[in-house]
Amino acid sequence: MAYSDLDFNLLKVLEALFIHRSASAAAEALSVTQPSVSLSLKRLRAHFGDELFLRQGGRMVPTAVAERLREPVARIIATVQSDIVPAGPFDPASSDRCFVLSLSDLGELTFLPDLMASIRQKAPRVTVQSVTLPTRELKGALVDGDVDLALGYFYGFDSDNLFSQKLFDQTFVCLARVDHPDIGESLSVEQFIRAEHAIIEQDGRSQEVFERRLETLGLERHVVLRSPHFMSVPLLISQSDMITTVPLAVGRIYTKLTGLKMLALPFQSPAVELKQFWHRRSHADPGTVWLRRIVSKLFTGHDPTIGDRSSFWKSFKGSGKNA
């Protein structure tokens, strides 16, 4: 098969198979018949000299050759869609689009209250789905169009086909219960080392930056609990003598909702860059352009004080104790 025979429709079939891993589902997504998809796959296999997809457990699993084609195919399709085929207008007031955002539970605490308030005001019929994906899977989800926007800190998350915008730098604080027997209104290095720590471990997340800072300083914590979840932290810390280190935005929330106090670190806090990421395929899409502008307006240059801006968190103002 000559290169002239590899038409755009074949690439669309290849992309649909990457996304759906099923000939019937790909056919439905493309509004064609399943035999048509099967014939296209046969032509693709002949062109590339490879099976491309193998059946395994009821799904079509891409071969190594197919995986190497994934990003180039997505790039070609994105270029055609954004630069050649004009996108229709996006009307926030009437759109019922569902935007898929990739956020950790920390990211939800940091971004969603203000973001949802703004979206609900400007686009009452628009909905949002929040998903949490490992960093190793997120890039593929952006490539496939399964995720519109990723918000947060993703270490080593670079690609020629990914765009990003820095929003703000996030620093860290410590949390302890208000009546902690050893820690008052400030925290020394000795107290930090002596205390029992609960730490949050998440894939490719900001806590790894904090761990690297401790290694640089030659400090070692007495860790008694490791958890991948932020949401259990307030109850655990408020009912024990453990302390924990969290991003500043999270610390401000938790001290409003629970009997915790927030303490400055006894050394200079590292900072992580929180960004929004999107794929080339959606770079010129009017809907995602609108969403990115809202995110940028809300968060660029801010060290978000969640409870100070969001109407949701304002209802908790004055509860708890702030350091």
C-alpha cells in the first residue's frame, strides 16, 4: 500500500480503536458499520505490516507498533481538526457539554469550589466529571480525548503535544491538633523530628517535592502512617498526637473545618508549580478554550485561599482555629 492510500479516514479508525478497544464501539463512535471498521483495520495492517491490535480478554490490545503510532496519529487528527476544519461556536449559556477534568483529591479541594461556582454562574447546563488517573495513564487519556484538562502538579509531565500554563506556586505547612502536648503556636526543627508523622503518598504528586527537600536538609521524619488519601487527614490528626505536612491551600481548609492548628515549617518550604495541561487536539476547541480561560482567570498568580474566595468555603469561616 502506497502512502497515498493511507487516507484520513483510516487514521480516524485507528484513533477510534485506540480509544474504544473494540471494533463495534469504534464503528458506533464513527457512525459506520462494524464491517467497515474491520476492512479499514485490514488495510492498516497491510500498510504497516503489523497486526496493530490483538484480541485479549474481549478487548483489542495495541501492539508495540501501534503504540508508537498513537501520538503521531493523534497529532495529525488534531492538526486537521484545529487548523483545517473550523470548530463550531461555544455558547456557555446554552451548552450542555460535559467537561472531564483530571484532579487528585487535593486538586479537587484546591480548584473545584471556585471553578464550579464560576461554571454554574456562566454555564448553568454545563457539567463536570472529575477523574483521578495515575500520571502514566493521564497522558494517554489527554491524547485520546478522554480528559479535556488536567489540573495540578505532575512531575515529569512533558510532551511535544501537550500545552501547559503555570497557575501558581504552592508551598507547605504543618498541621497539629490545637491542644497538642508538645507543640504550641510554632514548630522547631527538634519538634518536627521528634513528632510522629502521617504522610500522604500519591503518584507523581507534590509530596515527593517535600521529600526531596527533607533529603537535601538531611532531616528524617518518624513516620507512623502512610496513606494515599488527603481526606482522612483531619480526623486522624485531630484525634492523635501525629502531625502532617500538607499544601498551604489544604491546611487553610482543614483549620476552618476541624480542631487543627496550622504551623509554619521550621525551614524554608519548597514550592511546586501547579499548572493546567491540555493536548494539542483540544488547543483550538472553543469549549476547552473557554474553560481554560476561566481556570486562568481564577487561579493565575494566586496562592489560593480557598475559604476566602469561594462562596462554599465562606460558610465555614470562623469555625476552627487558625494559626
